[in-house]
Amino acid sequence: MPRLLYGGDYNPEQWPEEVLAEDVELMRLAGVNLATVGVFAWSRLEPAPGRYEFGWLDKVLDRLAGNGISVALATPTASPPPWFGLAHPEALPVDQNGVRLSHGSRDTYCASAPAYREAAVAIATALAGRYRGHPALAMWHVHNEYSSTCHCDLAAEAFRCWLRARYGDLDALNDAWTTAFWSQHYGDWAQIQPPRATRYLPNPAQVLDFRRFTSDELLAAYTAQRDILRAATPGVPVTTNFVLGGWVPVDHARWAREVDLVAIDHYPGDPGIGAEEEAAFAADLARGWARHSPGRPDWLLMETAPNLIYAADRMHTKEPGRMARQSLAAVARGSAGALFFQWRAPRGGAELFHSALVPHAGPDSRVFREAVELGGQLERIAASAEGAVRARAAVAYDEPSAWALQAPGLPSRRLDHLDEARHAHRALWRRGIVADVIGTLGELSAYAMIVLPGHYLMSDDQAGALRSWVAAGGRLVATFLSGVADEYGRIRTGGYPGALRDLLGVRVEEFHPLGPDERAGLCSGSGELWSETMRLAGATAVVRYAGGVLDGRPAVTRHAVGDGAAWYVSTRLPADRYGGLLGAVAAEAGVGPECEGAPPGVEAVRRRVGDRSWLFLLNHTGEDHEVRAAGVELLSGKAVSGAVRIAAGGAAVIQE
Amino acid sequence: MPRLLYGGDYNPEQWPEEVLAEDVELMRLAGVNLATVGVFAWSRLEPAPGRYEFGWLDKVLDRLAGNGISVALATPTASPPPWFGLAHPEALPVDQNGVRLSHGSRDTYCASAPAYREAAVAIATALAGRYRGHPALAMWHVHNEYSSTCHCDLAAEAFRCWLRARYGDLDALNDAWTTAFWSQHYGDWAQIQPPRATRYLPNPAQVLDFRRFTSDELLAAYTAQRDILRAATPGVPVTTNFVLGGWVPVDHARWAREVDLVAIDHYPGDPGIGAEEEAAFAADLARGWARHSPGRPDWLLMETAPNLIYAADRMHTKEPGRMARQSLAAVARGSAGALFFQWRAPRGGAELFHSALVPHAGPDSRVFREAVELGGQLERIAASAEGAVRARAAVAYDEPSAWALQAPGLPSRRLDHLDEARHAHRALWRRGIVADVIGTLGELSAYAMIVLPGHYLMSDDQAGALRSWVAAGGRLVATFLSGVADEYGRIRTGGYPGALRDLLGVRVEEFHPLGPDERAGLCSGSGELWSETMRLAGATAVVRYAGGVLDGRPAVTRHAVGDGAAWYVSTRLPADRYGGLLGAVAAEAGVGPECEGAPPGVEAVRRRVGDRSWLFLLNHTGEDHEVRAAGVELLSGKAVSGAVRIAAGGAAVIQE
Amino acid sequence: MPRLLYGGDYNPEQWPEEVLAEDVELMRLAGVNLATVGVFAWSRLEPAPGRYEFGWLDKVLDRLAGNGISVALATPTASPPPWFGLAHPEALPVDQNGVRLSHGSRDTYCASAPAYREAAVAIATALAGRYRGHPALAMWHVHNEYSSTCHCDLAAEAFRCWLRARYGDLDALNDAWTTAFWSQHYGDWAQIQPPRATRYLPNPAQVLDFRRFTSDELLAAYTAQRDILRAATPGVPVTTNFVLGGWVPVDHARWAREVDLVAIDHYPGDPGIGAEEEAAFAADLARGWARHSPGRPDWLLMETAPNLIYAADRMHTKEPGRMARQSLAAVARGSAGALFFQWRAPRGGAELFHSALVPHAGPDSRVFREAVELGGQLERIAASAEGAVRARAAVAYDEPSAWALQAPGLPSRRLDHLDEARHAHRALWRRGIVADVIGTLGELSAYAMIVLPGHYLMSDDQAGALRSWVAAGGRLVATFLSGVADEYGRIRTGGYPGALRDLLGVRVEEFHPLGPDERAGLCSGSGELWSETMRLAGATAVVRYAGGVLDGRPAVTRHAVGDGAAWYVSTRLPADRYGGLLGAVAAEAGVGPECEGAPPGVEAVRRRVGDRSWLFLLNHTGEDHEVRAAGVELLSGKAVSGAVRIAAGGAAVIQE
């Protein structure tokens, strides 16, 4: 029988033993079926090097199993205990100024340090050995939010090894990094360092490769544990929770291939409706990554905050019902369930005010009552877990491109590939068009329409794949800076956007970045952030600039190629205008909204399997709305024919 | 004969010898009776390790004594000479990034370094031996503004010793610090470090204890000197000048027990009337600390700038007359006099534009003429030095609570206990109600009314003392976050504000922090910064929220307890509204303004002794005002019956 | 035959060999006659210590020479190769926190490290030996933009040596640095450190001397190379390109004596007309420095960006024609030509989007077409290279004063000598008055009028020179803070502005700095930034304050002295008002605009030699303008009699 996962991080080690009984009782009350255990328990599991204390964890797993609650068992390697740094000072991380970090927070390790790798493998091995047959064990949760960078000498040595493997010989590296600039030609591998504090602007190719290296180094730390766990428990899925953000040195599209289930943590940064747009983007991104996962098409919202959004330097408590609606929205977009950080609010520690299903006030509280209600809802819609979301539109989001655009020497400091990807996704979301957010440009045939939002780096292979896909009928929308550089960040000369110039049928000569209050006039309306001097080279102008130095020049173009077409957008169109353009392209591609006639602010997504489908309707507005639908509304259990009424802030799930 | 101290920091070592004669002449002209000498003279007193040069200081003290000017003789230990760091590099301080600081400013020492402690004791011993019988010696001024933190290995070792003494065993520490969070369980004392640069959020309990440790460590450095000086000169009071500010790692309420006279430095940060409010707060705080000082009820304004206020990145020159009025205001609130930093403006050094009684322009200047006038005024009101201020209201300000609210993981980054304490004090000040600002919650019987402004940390003992005091008739006003945590910063679960929940008769479930431009609607007006979901549990609602998610819920409550009552204020009331509430509570407590009918902006405070009293009236406004009073106005020497007229910006001191 | 230099930085080492042929072809097309080669080529010239590879450079120089293009051959010492830091870690620079910087950018060396000095001399010697007779060699370009500071122990030792030489004995240093403040008296030279991270405010005199030391240390690194090059090629001018900015630790007025041709790099920071004002200031500053250069009265714009202005965090592409007009403006003000950074836009590296004459788009581009046009224009006006600009007004800009005003302890954080100098220069520029910007106060007889804009430091010699010059008929305008301190930054006591008090006939007692939105009322209008309490002491009031505490007091004064007069301006007058005052002073001094009747925004400057002159007219406005002129307009080749019409954004050069 299909089920949706429900629960979250559970840290009984923070509480006296008697709290465990109350917790399990409350979990049953709430319908929790999965508890993530042990994420930060290393210092309790291995209080001294090699001395394990599993007794307390045995009790926790036994009691959970005894009450029908499964466990995502974590390896605790994200936070080495205090004894670790004391025993292995060389394995504490070093920042780019050469400051060796101290214990006292979490994530204080260098992923390249043998001592760390060995200690991590040892505790993972011990856990696998101890719990391989435990009835509670349903999933392995390796580490937590891999995201740590280190600039120490061990990392430097590993970086050089990685570069040798990547480039083979120094000439290739010197060429890829353009080391002729500023006299950086390397004559020996030993001369290469991580990007540490230096006098002035760093070499952007070095910085980019160092982030790629860090991603691979962390991945190696992950796979080392994964392989042990897989070997011990072949049937138990192994994953790690991805954390999103421009600072994270992880190329998740590559990582997705190595997990059995893509799992993400999501903490939106906008207290308003923006949180829903951001959550939809994160969900569609996780789903896009899951395309590469060998396991399954769904993904898992592994962590989110039950009752708060942290934004603008303060916590925002969610309105009544919002926790449930957001959880259903994640399931709508393909999540295997709704897990939270965390079960019970801690008394102390760095995150003592982080929200929990059982808050400081205890179970006699609004949030816990809503948690109980949500548990029931997830059970009622459990059948939908079999369905999968099928999108025919896609937005490309390439983490290395995002990293490359963070370099300090670019034409504008306001360039942000993630922002542009979210801008495109938001425009589609607002029109009700469901899109995957994809991290690679291979296997495009599922899509009728793709948006490249400032996809700065582009290899010849990627450009070739896009060309073929367009020629075969695809509709491509590329925005400014897409394809300008190759995969090493080198400009493709001869006119921007080099890799896509011919496909788009344009030639861009000059950039005109805009300030926060500047706009580039268009024949109607205006563009923001960016504008360009462009010449047509096969394309036709769809929109032209008006006024200023660009007066009359093309701003948006269309180029018919084979059975498809390629649009180029040389400025940032405001949301409405952008939505209009993308809607028109979608129409040409035969892609429409998921639910014709759903009013603005009412999110509609379907999960399907075979000829069955579940239509999720999420009303993010402050007013009741009616939407055309037919079937059984699972939350209420009532039949729906013709239309369903969704209360303000409420949701409906129609089994069609 | 009582006298008020008048003078300030005097640094003749910065000048050629002939300036000394002129200085003493000018001091006599101005009526200066106390010069603080030697504060930063270590490198002149001990130009090489163990080699003392006291000749120049002998001359200074002899000449001052010969002219009837007393000396507060400083130990110069706040600024070790350049030779010190060269000889003892391990005694230079280290910041939290591991950067060892260099000589070149002041305060470059680690208080835990034996070399520093020994050098400090040695110079203090030498000074005590040399000047124990000198007729100029009236006071010992140890060090200057103790405030230096160090994160070096010596400090780390001392921190561990301090923790051992505080907690006895590691279990207690692990529990107090909630080290189960993020795998920070300590298995050995040696694993504990100061809060140094780490990957992410630090453990707030570790940070809080490190500040307490630093306070105690500096206190030990102080008492080591004090004991030597007391032994050498039993009759001479020993003190050190307290510096205020959120960054200062000193718990002054604890320190006050160890000084013979509480002395503060005060530099307001607001060029307008806010400076007067801030000065009143600082004075009342010093008076509150002085309650714990074994010596005497008055305190001393040891440093303030004669003619400038530094605010908003620039110096603001005081208006004519303001220096005198501010000095009289300090005396009004219990200061033993008015001392300034500094006597003569220096030619160079880091503070070369700091204001002085003798400015760069020399004695032919407005500021020096005003200094002469002030000297005369202080002499005319000298009798008031016998009187003491008696306040029946109090505002609690707890420095560890202020530190704890500086942690990064709190619900809002805008929480500031000092701000809240000042907000409450200001509301009382504007209504003419004199309040002590108290640093501990013991010995409360003198007060009829106490305000707890976000007193975040609260021990069981403190909560018990408040309960007894209210039951015995006290009127308590507690604002949001008071009592939420115990003394280690652990949340008291079961509903906020844990320690005070029963006394206040409320149960708070959720916080709703507000942004800079947000307001929480109230039945009339609105609150700022913070709001809460609260349930009544014995209390009655005095004010309710209106609009938004909190509509109709209680915002301000009153709970009758025994002979007293306890109010809870769950939002920040704007100044006027807050004043209205506190005024009503005060009326219920039988506490009224010092001077009925004094107009806004005219500060009124009394010093009393036996049946004698002196009413100080400070007109901070730009207009003349009349105030009812009777007695002799000492500044003019005229009899007052019925009313006294105070010129705009002027002052009156009525011997009643 | 006179010629104007035209070209820029050329880096063929960044490209495959075949690009060289295309480059030279394009250079010929554009009329380029000077290529700066080798600036960052160290790692290509000396790929391993002592192993030189000159072959590629031979080819470059041969081909350039063969096509009639001269070379400014650079020593590549601004960017040591990666092998350097690996071989000599002690020669990598250290910042003030003790962080040793890493290779990965440029300028990663310590100028005090013997290893660096030796390596620099070696490569310079090798280049001199190799190319001493090469027909392409027209100039030596030593290093690039000397500007690197180091705080390492080698720098500390060198700093101490420099101080010994400057002060002779420690007493003099202790006195100059006012080390009696905060116990900083030095008992041994070994105790002195560079200004490294310290607890609180540093000693400003130490900081000031460390910048002077750094300037001298870099200068020694320069002269070591220069002497080698001069010896090898006596006839070839040697220079280095000066970079401007408040952070640069170089006293260019001292350096100017050591170069054969003052060369500057100029990158304005304002995308609008402000760029023209800034460029004029930079040009006049270079010309002022050139007065001290033993070589020649002209100077050289060595680097500027062809087609962009970087301002407000983004690149601004220049409007059509602006590159040419700005180039002609530089020539107008005495530049020996127009050189750019750089010839061809790079594919990678830290500045990959920096503008170039051959942009990423290639030669089929607006910017390259404009480059070709500019080449023709420079050829047509080549005769003007013989002329020199002769200014009778001057604005003093003293880099050490600018450094001293960056100290943190000053009355306002908004003080900026460069801003004040630019403010004065701009007021003159807008009135069409040509002024030198002079870096020293010797040899003043050429000027009828001098402005001292906040010339904070002033030695007795400087004050004496000004006094004599005024007495002999000079018109001096000094603004606030001028002469307040001596050359060590010590206040001259007795009333501000000490060194100039008598000459100006005033005595300032107090400062009243103003906030960003504050104004000091004047009898008409208002002043900004600053105001003062001033007493007349011989001068007469020209403008008085109105309102506020300064009501009725003098604000601007005039003091007749001998045959001249000295004005004092105690506040910052807004641009128009300031222009009015300076215009009146200029009229009294007999100094008028270069071209009577030129409309606002049309810049007019003359180069003259003997009785020949060239009038440059630059129309920076968006409208056509007519200006009275007679002669031959060289750009068009047409005769002009009576008036010349200059198109919007265009230029004219009249051979009169």
C-alpha cells in the first residue's frame, strides 16, 4: 500500500530518557511514520575514539519500531565530536585567510583529511553493523547538508590531484585557466594552490575549478559511506539531504546520480507568497535532479521548518493552515512525503528557537494540533504517492554557471543565475505551467520547451544537444549571457553569445548593464538589469529597444531552426511581460497550464500513474476560490463534479 | 566640609616640563581639586623592565599638592609599553580568528598571561610604595576601562579552570551547555576551547560563559592590584573606571562589590536631548551598582567629554552652558563630582581631537571660560554632596541577559536588553520619576515598583525573590522575553515566559517579531519590535491586540498576586504609551514624580540627608521655565519662595 | 616630426601565435604607433628561476618594428610567477592581520624581501641585455602600478631602518609620534612595528610614516630597475605608470622626480560628465607632477579603458564618440598621446570583460571602427605635441595630507583631501580656468592664484613659502583644516589653523562638522560638511554664518598681506558658490578662463609653444555649440575664422 512519509529529525539524545515515551506517544497521535535519527549524535555514539555507545540508540530504535515508526538512520559525520579536533588538529578546516577553524559549531572538518575520512568510515561501518537488521531501519541518511569548503594544505594537495586527473597535463590547465593573464603560468603542479587570500582579483577559472573540486571531494566522502551502507543493507535506500544556496560548493546534478532518492532541505527566505514560489522552484529542481537518480522519479522534502520562515533578520511564524498547505504542495510536486526539522524544540544549542512540531510550549499548542491534522491528511491522500509529475517544459539551472557568475570581475555585480532561473520559473508558475528545473542539458526529448536563463557556461556538447533538440522541434528561450563562456569560463570570441550565436541567429557586440533604478526602454514597457547591442544574423526582431543609445535595435528575437525555434531575450523582462512571452512560446510548443481557469494564487499540479491522476489544488490566497474538477476530494472524502470550492488558505486533492 | 570633586585626566608626561606650571595655574583658576594622573604612563614610569623613573611624577604630584589639588593616582596597566610585548609575545592578546594583536594602540595584553599579571602587580607595587604617604594622594584609580578579551591558549586554559570551578563535573557542563545539540558533548575538560572562529553558529551557552569568564578574569586582575594598594594605604579608596557598552565583557554588578566607589566613564551617543536621557540612565545605573559597593551610596562620573558628543561619525561641539548643566545633572543623580577626560588636549596620538578643558586653542577659549564658571558652581553647591538620591522605582538591567540576547540564533536580530532598559528608564524620566537601574534582583524591599525590560536570563532564585516581593506588595512590570531562559540560557519549556509564567498569570505560545516598519495593532495605537500569541492563565487583559493574526488576543495583562500585582507587556509600547502604563503602575505603587508640575524637558532630582534636601532643576529646553520650589538657590545665592525661574539651558540648585 | 603616441597594452602571450599577424595588421589599420608589451609576462619570460624564454618576445618585437610600431617594453615585476612564492615563501606579502597572501592574483610580493628585489633586478637586467639595441624599443615601462603594502617581518625591519634614517634618534621619533599618549614610548628601535592589527585605534603618526615608508620602499624597488635600464639604454626614457586612489601608498610628487616621463593610468568612477571633470583633474595632476620630472613638461596617459567606465558596481559602455573626445581632452591637457588598456580583450583571467580596442566581438565592431578613426585624428593634430599647457592657477593636492585625514580619530569621518581638491578643481574647470594640480608647495612663482583645499599637514617651510609668495602678490585661498597639523600630524596649538593662522589673519577655536543632510546657514545660501567658530585676527569677513550657534560669525575671510591676499573658507561651499568665490579671486589675480564665452560643458584648453598655439575644444554636451576661434581646425582640415561649430559630443582642435 503506498504511503507518504511523515515525520522529521528526532533527537532524543538531547532529552532525559522519560521524554522518549512521551515523544513516541505524540508521534502516534500525529501519525508520524518516519523519524530521522542520529544526525548530530556522533559525540554520543562515540564519546571517545573507537569507544561506541549504542545502548541509548538501541532503545530509541526499538521503541520506534515497536510503535510502527520507521527510521531514517543518519551517519553523524557532519559534526565530529570535540575529541576529534583535539586528536587530529590537521583535520580541522582552514578558511581562505589561513584561519584554522575551531570546534564549537558543526561541520568542523576537512573532507580531504585522511583522519576525517577514516573516522567517518569507521562510525558508518559501526552503525551499519549494529543496525543492518533492525526492523526500524527504512533509509540511510548519510551526513547532513554536505557544504564544507577547506583551503588547508591537505585540500591543496587533493586539489592538485583532482586537477591532474581533469587536465592530464599542465598545458591544458594553463590554457583552460588563461594563466597567461597576470603571469600565472604554472610550470609545475606543485605551484598550484587553492584560491587563498591574495592581493587582488583571483583567477576566476581557478575559483570555479576549486568549487568543482570541493563538490567532487565531498562526493567522494559521501560515496565512501554509501558503499559501506549499501553493502551492509542492499535493500535500504541511501541518500543525503541536499542544501541549496549560492554558497554551497556542491554540483547537485552530478550528486543526484549517486543517491537512491533525491532529498532536499528547504528553508524559503520570503515570508509572503514568495515562499510558495520558492518552494515550487525547489521542488521542481529536486524533481529535475531526480531524473538522474538511478532510483526513482520522486524525491523527498527531508527538512523544512514546521512553523516559521526566517527572513529579513527575524522569524516569521506561519499563519494557521500554512504548514499543511505547504506540505501538500511539496507532495503535489512529487515529494515522497513531508519531513520536518524537527520533532521537538531543543532547550539549548545554536538553534534553540528553531521551530518544531512539538514546540517549547509543548503539545498543548496550535502547531502540534496542526501536526496531528496534517498526519491525517497525508494518510488520506496516500494513494497519490504512486503518481509522478510529468512536465513538458523545463528551466535549466546549472550550478557551475551560478558559481562562475559570482566572480568579481564581471560587467555587473548583480548577475545571479539562480535569480534568473527563479524568475523564469516564477513566470511559468504564475501561469500555471508546470516545469522541471533541470541541471544538465542531456536527455531533452521529454520537453517541448526549455528556458536557458543566463546559462553562462556552455560546452560544445551542450550547445550541440540544444541545436539538435531545436532542429527536432524544440522551443528554446535563451536569455542574456547564456553560452557566452565555455565550460572553463573562457569567453567564446567573435560575438556573444558564442556557443548559441548561430542557433539564436544573433550577434551581440556590447553589454549595457543597468543599475537598480535604471530601465531599458522597449517598444512597450521596459527591461531591467541588463541590455545589449545586438545585430540580427538570421533571427527576426520580436521586441525592439526604444529610446537611449539602443533605440530601434532588437531586444527579443526569434529564429526558426528546423522544426523548432529559438528565442533570445537580451534584457530582463519584468515578471508579467516575461510571463506573456513564455506563455506564447509555450502555446507554440503545445504546452498549457495544468489546470485551465485556476485563478491566480491557486497552485494546481497533477501526479499521474497509468490512467490515474491526482489533482492538487493549493489556495495560497486570502479568499475562497472555485476550480473546475471532477473526482473524489480526498481530504474531505467528498465527490466532486464540475467544480471544487477551496477555502482561503486551504487545499484540495482530487483523485480524478 | 563636604566637597564635590572637580577635575579630570591629567597627562603632563605628554608636554614639556614648563607646561606643568601653566597647568596648575589654570587648574587653580578653574577650581579644579582632583587630577587623575598616570593612567597611560607605564612606558614613562618603567621605560625598561624593572627600571622605574618616578622623578617626573614626583614633581607633578608635589606641585599639585603644593597647590591644594588632590590626585587620583592611576596604575598604568591598561597599556603595557612596547617593551612588554617584545619580551612576552605570549602575553599579547589573540582575537577569535587567532590573530595575535600587536602593540600600537592600548590594551594589548592577555589578562590570563602570567607575564602580564606579574608586570601589572609589579608596577602597582612600585607606585604604592613610592606614593603611599604623598599628600596629593586621594584615590587609587586602577587600570582604565577594563574591557579586553583574549582567545589565546593561556586564556583557553584559564577558561577551563574557571569552568571546572563553576560546574564541578563535565556532566553539569554538558547539561548546562546542551552539548547534545550538534554533537558537542565534551568527554574531557581539555576538549573545551574559547569560542574561536568556527564553521557556523557557535554554542550560545559557551559564548555566554566565556564572557562571564572574561569578566571574572579581568576582575581577578583588578583585585590583585587593589589588594596591594589597600594594604599600602588603608584609608585611600580604590576604584577603577567602568566603561559601558554591549561589547564590554564585564558584569559590573559583580564588580561593584569590589570597588570602594563606583566610578563610570560616560560618553553619550546622541547629540540631542537623548544625551541627557542617556546620561540620566548611566547615572542611575551607576547608583544602582553602588548599592552593592561596600563603600558609599554615591558614585563618581570619572570621565566625560567636556565639550563634545561623538555621534553619527562626527564630533558635535556642545552648546554654550551644556557642559555645566550636564555636570550638575550628574551631581543631582548622586555623583561625587564632575571629572573629565581630559584636562589639556593632546598634540598627537589616536585621540588628538578629543575634547579637553584646555583645548588646542588654549585657555583663551569658550570651553575654558566655562570650565572656570563650572568650578565656581560646584563649590557653591558643595553641601549637596552629603545628600543621597532615594528612588522607590527601579529598572532591572542584567548584563548577562544583554549578552545572551546578542546570540545570532534568536527570533530577531533586533533584540537588545540595554535598549529595552533604556526605553523603560526614558519613559519614567520623561514623567519625572526617579528610578534606580539595578543590576541584581536581590534586596528589593526599597522599591515599590520594578520594571523587568526583557530580562531574558532568570535563575530560580531571582524568580523566587520577585515572587516574594510582589506578594508583599510590589508592583512588577515585565516585558517580553523576561524569564524565558535560565541562567545558562536554556529555554524554560512549557510555555513562555517560563520562570515568570505563574507570577504573571499568562502562557505565551508563539513569538511574532516585527520588522523595522511593522507594527502590531492594539485596541488603540500599536506596538513595535515584537508581539506574541498569549493565553491568560490567571491574569486579566489590560490591552488587547487588534487586527492581524493576533486580533483580540491579550497584549498587556495584570495579575493580582498577594498584596501586589504583576503586569506583562508582550510588545514594545511606544514611548508615550509606555509612559502612560508605567505612570499608572507607579501611581498604584504610590510612586510619583520628584517635582510635581516640572515642565517636560526640565529634569528634577533631589539629594537628601536627614531632613535636609537639595532640589536640582536642569532646564534642557530652549525656553525659560518656572518651577515651584522654596529655599535658597545656591548657584545665584538668592532665596526662592514659591517658584524659581530657570533660564533656557540653565540650572538651579535649591537648598530646601 | 612631432607625433602623438597611440596604442596600449599588448599581450600577445595570451594568444596563439597566428593572432600576432592579425593584430599587427589591425594596428596598422588603426594607426597605432606604440604598444606596451610584457607588463605581466614574467611567467612566460622566465618560466623557471633563471631560465629565460625570449624567443616569443623576439618575434613580437621584430614584427612590430617591421611594421613601424614602437614598443614600451615593460619589466614584468608586478606579478611574480607561481614558482616565485613557492621558492621564496618569505617574500609573499603579509596583510595587517598577519595573513600571508597567496599567489593567484597579481602583486603578490613584499618589496622589502631581498629575494623579490633580486629576482626583479635579474629579469630587468636580462631584458635590458636582450633588447637594448632593438629597433622597436622606444620606452621602458617599469613594473605596473606600484601600490603594494606589506606588514611582514622583513617590512618591519626595513621600516625601522627607514625610521632611523628619518629621525636619527628615538627621542625625535617619540616626540614626532607623540608616544607619550597611551604609553607608547619606544625605548629601543626593535620595539617598533608596522601598524598591524591591534586592539583599538592605532597611532596616526605611525600609520602616516608607514605609508611614507612604503612609498619610499617601492620607489627604491623602482629606481633599482631604472638605473639598470638607464645604464643599458641611455637614450630611452624610463618610467612607470602611476595609479591614483586614496589606498595607494605612493607619494607621487616625490616619485615624479625619478621618472623620465610622468605616466598615469586613469579609470574614472562616474559614468556621466563627472568622468570628464575627473579626467581633467587627473590630467592636471599629472601635469603638476611633471613639473618635478627632470625630463619634460608633458605627461602620458598610459592606460585608460577604451569603451567602458566602471562605476556603481557595473560597467558602463561609452557613448559613440566619447572615447575619441576623452582622448583628445587628455592631449589637450598635455598628454603625449593616448594609450589604452588594452589592445585585445582577453578570453579569460580576472579582467576578462575589461574593455579593449579589439573587443571580444572582434574588429567588426563599433569600438574598433572608432579606434581607427581616433588614430587618424591623432595623426592630424600631431603638431600640437610640441605645445605645452601653461596654467597660472593651481590647486594643491598633498598625498600625505590625504593619508593623514584617513585616520579614524578625526572630528568627522567624511573628511577627504582628494574630494576637496577635486571640488576646487571642478569649480575652476566649470568656469573654464585651467589650473595645475600641484603636489608640493615649492616653486610657486609661476602661479598668480593657489587653492589649498584642506591641506591638513604643513611644515614650517611650506608655510613660509606660502607667506613669501602671498606677500609678493599671490592670491591664496585656504579651506578648513589646511595647516592644522605639522608634517608629523601633530596639532599646531594656540588656535587653528596653526601654520596659516597669521597669514590668514584668523583664529579658529572650535569645529562643527556637519552630517550628510546638515547645512550651516550663511548670509545667503549655506555651507556643507564642516563649519567653525572663528575669530578675526587681522582679516575681514567676506561671508558670515547666519542662524544656529554660529550666527553672525565669520565664515569666509580675506586678509591683505603685502602685495597679495589670503582667503580662508571655513566651510565647504557648494559648487556654484565656490566657483563664484574662486572666480572673483582669479579675477583679482588676473587669471581668466582659457576661452572667453565657451558655453558650459564645452572644455577649452590650449597647448602653446613659442608663438604657436592649439586650442582644443571638447563639446561634452548633447547639443551643438559655437565657440569663437580662428585658425585651422585640424580634425576637419578646414579654416576657421570667427567661430567654430562643434557637434554635440564632438571636438575641434584649432591651430591658431
